[in-house]
Amino acid sequence: MADAIVKLTDHESLSTETVRRRLAENDLKPWRKDMWCIPRVDGEYVARMEDVLDLYAEAPDPERPVVCFDESPVQLIGEVREPIPPEPGRLERYDYEYRRNGTANLFVFLDAHRPWRKVKVTARRTAKDYAQCMRELVDVDYPKATCIRVVQDNLSTHSAGSLYETFPPAEANRILRRLEFHYTPKHASWLNMVEIEIGVLQGQCLDRRIDHPNRLSREIAAWQKQRNQARHQIKWMFTTDKARNKLGRAYPNPSKES
């Protein structure tokens, strides 16, 4: 087998261990499956993708900030038995049983061009909760901005209609005059920079049992303060030019269709 692989490749020689690894890597296992997001890349997909990527590539503008927004559910988990504290040479031990204490929702904001993020803990994720977040973004977080460009996904509550369902028409209109919505393509949440920040939040703060909304709020507030004070920022590397280069074959081809 090693001699056959040498003839088919540029290798001068191969060990039996290398052959074993190569065979294991290419072993077909038809009973295994991977769940994967398979987007449909059409004109609408490309237009939204390049719109978001162009926003990320712009120079920072304090009067027209780009804020990425998303939400994430959190399950509240309590202990059935008291954990055993850590000792020298022994890790903390906790029982495999746990108690479900309901769920909470996180609304997460991330400035694309400066080291700022905010997480708001709520009991629900309704249209009214979303509308309250948008008003707070306008009046509290960016009171001096002339226009806040919000990058978000296509969830039904993420719309101007949610504000009119929550506030009187004049108030809803006042808030919306300061907002500009930019939507990621369907099945392309990876284009929302805040998804990276949510991953950091889950790994650094939420990867343990938290049993009560008040404790959840305290823990997240401490994490948020530390991240902002340390001036952590997402360094986005994927650009429109790279998208056209890497995804060029998937782009619509008007000349071919005509």
C-alpha cells in the first residue's frame, strides 16, 4: 500500500503509520451525518452579504455607528446536590443531576468599530422587548448619533413594525428616524459580528450552571464590564473582495443565464 501511494503522489517514501492514518482519514462511514447550514446563494443573498461587509469595512463614524444585534436563549440550571469545593490537587466536583429553572433571553449589542458591547437580560423575546431595546439603543447608548445602522437577522420581531406595535405612532417614528436596519442573508448568521461575541460570552461566562435570572444578570454584567474595560474588539477579516474571490462560483452569473 505504501509503495502504491508513493507512485500516486510526490512522496519519496511513506511509513506504515502514515498509511494507517491516511486510510483512517478517508474511511467512509455512511451511517454518520453532519447537520450543516446549506444556504441558497442568489442575488438577494449576495446583495445583503455585500451590504453588511461594506458596512464593516467603513471607517468608524461616531455620528453613524454600526451596531450588530442578536439574541440568544439561556437555560437556567440549578444544583440538586451541593457541589464539593475544590481542594489542592482536586477539582471541584458537582453531581450529574440538575434542576431546570426555566429560561431567560439575552439581547446582545456589539459596536463593529469600537470596543463596546452590551447584554440585556430579559424574561422573554417578544416584539415589545425588541422595541424597548431599540429605544434604549437610541436614547441611552447612542444619544448623540444621527443614525445608528443596526445589523441583524431576519427574525419576524426584528422590524419597524415591532416599534409601532409597542409605542404610539409619534414615538415609534421618532425612534425609527434614528435607525437604519441592515439584514444578513437568510441562513447566514455568521455574517453578524455579534455571533462571535455571543460565542465568547458562552465560553467565558455561561459555560456553567446558573440557576436564577438575578445571578445571571450579575455574572453577565461583570463579564461585560471586564470586556469593555479591557477594550476587547472583534477583528473582522472577511471583506467583499474576499467574498467575491472565495464564493465567486456561487455568485449568480447574469451572462450565463442570458
